[in-house]
Amino acid sequence: MSTPLFVVVGHVNRGKSSIVSTLAADDSVKIDAMPGTTSNCHRYRLRIGESVLLEFVDTPGFERPRQMLSWLKDHETNTAERAQIVTAFVDLHQQGEAFAEECALMQPILEGGIILYVVDASRPPSVKEEAEMEILRWTGRARMALLNPISSADYAQEWRAVLDQYFNLVRSFDAQRADFGQRMKLLTALREVSDTSRKPIERAIAALQDDRRANLQEAAEVLAEMLAEILTLTKQKRLAVDVDPQPYHAALSDRYYNRIRDLESRAQQRLKEIFGHRSLQVEQEEMVQLNDDLFNLSLWNHLGLTSTQLMATGAATGAAAGGAIDLAVGGLSLGAALAAGAAAGAAVSWWAGRQLPRVKVQGIPLGGQMLQIGPMSNREFPWVLLDRNLLIFDVVSHHPHASRGSVAVDSRGIVSNFPATMRNQFERVFRQLRSATVGEQIERAKSKLADDLADYLAERDLQGASDIP
Ligand SMILES: Nc1nc2c(ncn2[C@@H]2O[C@H](COP(=O)(O)OP(=O)(O)OP(=O)(O)O)[C@@H](O)[C@H]2O)c(=O)[nH]1
Ligand SMILES: [Mg+2]
């Protein structure tokens, strides 16, 4: 079966490269507000592993469409031979300069490429574009038009009336916003455009869906691994019996907290890599201080469970005693207590000190003393950690490759919207991890966590796809 080839054509600066980038899931495609960014035709391949599923040719578009059309018309003999006339045009002009752009983009179309004609739905149709569409109709090849809204003005209605005359199919597609589900919808529509490509496009859709499932599973494993490793982390230092341990506290504590920060940022990097966004910057949004330090407690005000939820979850899973004491500060979460200001200050510093692990010193049997910090005893912490990383997951798993630079998260926390049964389910695993003493217990809790997360991520992904208009 041959690989379907899509040739993306359209006027300058209409979002052609954006469409190639998003559909081929490739952020190496050059995109810019400057007209004429793409100066040569270039081929991009959508691969999974070794197999190439789809190919896209990004083009600079037509340079002189009206002149080309008038040449075609001058040489027309009868309507049935229009495609041959186009071929004759390319044969005649491909060595010359006058129609270099036209020949370059016609070549892959004449080789059997499916035409994707991109228009900007926020500008009205122009005469030049009518010439382009007419030329594409002359080729007689399978062709679809995509309405890509670059700004807010809306000429979609006008465009549809025109495009319906020239194309087999017309669809809206916002390359800068499309998530995985929308890409799949577009590919599903593209099956209809050509009989010969139907089967390979279906094969590509199935392979992409398998790949998506595998990626979601891997993301769940990354999150579970990170949570398990962080929640069970301890740092120790052995000292002789006569050494004052106090000067060693800060360094040990720093090692512990820095290791947690490091484990979180590695997990985030892996999430980005799984979804092909190695260098995507995820920015903080006003409400969710996404990039705040994990132990900056104002972050905790926005993420994690509410104190009421935390207490209820504690009660339901048998951690009530500790939970009730933890939550003694006026029913506020730690972050909310901080935000309440100076009056709470004294209580809060006590609270904060009690909440996060600190270095403890113990005597050891053969003499000497052992400084230890961890494991993480704070019940609110895993929820904050999970929440922030689910937000990152949401961004990177849906982010289209055409959208560059940084991306802002515009959502509040996620875990406080979990149903109670799910909160209890996760809380139980967190508790198992907190109290695990041998590797086998940790492994068991971790794999339960990965399973629960995999179910959750798969369900969340489906919801994302069904939101698509
Ligand atoms: N808001 C919005 N902007 C878009 C969309 N598609 C493209 N743009 C912007 O429009 C500009 C041109 O996008 P490109 O994808 O480079 O367009 P092109 O047709 O390949 O441009 P040339 O190669 O210069 O012909 C860039 O600034 C994009 O960010 C879209 O769907 N929505
Ligand atoms: Mg371009």
C-alpha cells in the first residue's frame, strides 16, 4: 500500500505550514507571521517508529496563478483534457524561472498527491485565489479545502459558497488549536476524498490511535513512578557520636527537597517527550502558579484538594486521626491560611514546619548518629504534585505542533473535581506509599497507581475528543 501524500497549497501566509506541522506532528516546520516564510517545497513524513504513515508537502503556494490560468485557457482543447494541459504546462515551464513556484507545487500533485487547499477564513476570497482554485480544479485530482481562521473576522460563509464549487470536501481546521481528536476527525474526513487512499488513511488512523493509547499508558507510568519515588524518598547522613548534627541539617534538607524538584522536572520532561514536545515551555497562568516552586506554599492554595475534601478522604481511608490534626488551622488549606495574612503568620510557620518533613536525628546501634529526612508525611503534598502534573499532561498531550513558543495553562486544578470514590482510591495508594517499608510494597502500590492513572488519562482523553465541534 502506498503512503498517502498530501500537498498543502494556498495563498502566501494562510497557515499552510501550520497545517503541515500539526498534521505531521512536526515542530521543525517553519511558521512565521512574515509572508513568504516557506520558500521551497519540502516534504515531511508522519512516522510511528520505522513506518511512514502519511506524507505532506509544504509549499510556498502559487506566485503567478492568473498568468498560469490564462496559459492553460489559451491551450485548452476540450474540457476532458484539462489535466493533460496542466501536465503540458509543467513540462514546458519546469526548467525556466517564470513559473518555478507553480511547477514545484504541481509536481507532487501530478504524481498523485491529494490537494489540501488552505484559506484564511478571516479574510474574504480574492481574485488571485479564484485563479488558484480554478487551476487545482483543472488537475482533476482529489482535493479538499481547509478553512483556517487566522484572526477573528469571519468570512467562512462566503468561503464555503465559493469552495463548494471547486473542492470535493470543505472543512474547518484551526491548526494552531487542533488537539489529537481534531486531527483524527480531519483524517477521518480525508478518507472520503480519494478511493485509492482510503485504506492507507484508515491504517494511519488506526496506528495513530494505537500510538495514542501507548503514549497515555506511558504517561500514566511516568506519573506513577514520579509519585512513588518522591513519596518514598529519604535522605540520610551518618555522623560520629560526638559531632554536632545541627550544621548538617540544612544541607541534608536541601538535598532532599532538591531531589524532589528534580524528579518532578524530569517527569515533566518525559511527558513532553512522549507527546513530541521536547522543548515546549509551559507558562504559569495567573491563577495557577504552575511554575512556582513545589514548596512555595501559595501554589498549594490553587492546587490539590480542598481541606474539606482532604479531611473527608482521610476519614474514608482511615487516616482520620492524623488528618484531623493536620487540618486544625481553621479549616483552611495551608495555602489559604498563608494567604489569610499576617494574623495567621505565627500559626502558619508552625504549621509549615510541621507539615513538611524535617531532618531527624537518631542514634544507631553501633554508635554514632543518623540524620534522616523523609519520607513525605504530608497528606496534601501528593495531591498538589499530581494536580500540577495533570495540568502539564493536559497541555502537552493536546498541544498542536503548529503552536510555538510558550503555552499558558488556563485551567484551575483538576484533582478537586475528582469524584469522592476516586479521591479515596488515590488516597489509599498514597497512604500505602507513605507507609511502605520494603521494595515489594512500593512496587505493588506503584503499579496500582499506574493502572488507576492509565484508566483516568484514557477517560480524560476521550472527553477532550468529544468536546470537538
Ligand atoms: N490564530 C491563528 N493563527 C494562525 C493559524 N494558522 C496560521 N496562523 C498564523 O499565521 C501566520 C502564517 O502561518 P504559516 O503557517 O507560516 O502560513 P504559510 O501559509 O505557511 O505562510 P508562508 O509560508 O509565508 O506562505 C503565522 O503567524 C501563524 O502563527 C491559525 O489557525 N490560527
Ligand atoms: Mg509556510
